[in-house]
Amino acid sequence: MRVLEAAPVTVYGTAWCAQSQMVRRHLDRLGIPYRYIDLEADPRAAAQIRWLTGGYVSHPTVVVGGDVLVEPTLGELDWALERAGLVEPVETGSL
């Protein structure tokens, strides 16, 4: 994937959560700028996550261009990045 432009991406997670770290590494590899908020270091962020997710503090929670992804797979994250225009769609081979 080729990065097109910077846009708002926020990752809410914890330092000990393997899935949070996987999402951050994926964004780093793609060159996507993002804001990381450690839920343990910022207690107010937990309240914001509860509001975004309907009452749960799940991590990672990723906000991409208005889409809220709760514990996304990398495929779901890539879909949201494409939808937000942050990366070009991956070309698939012709059948």
C-alpha cells in the first residue's frame, strides 16, 4: 500500500496489550501518522472510550476518519484506512 496523505487516526490502547502494539506497528510500517493514547496513563481517555464504544473500555480502539474500530483485525484497519483515503486500495490480481 502506498500512503496518500495524513489524516486523523487515534489509537487508544495500553503498553502491555499485544494487539495495541500490533496495530501501532502496522501503522508505523505504512507510514500513517497517528495519535496514541495510553488508557492507563490518561484516565479521562477511558471515559471517552466508554462513550465511543457504548460502555466498554476495549483496547485497542482505533478512530480513523470518524470510524470507530473496536479491537480491529489488520484487515479491518486497512479497510478503514482505505475508506478514509489514507492509503490506496491494494490491487488484486486478475482472475
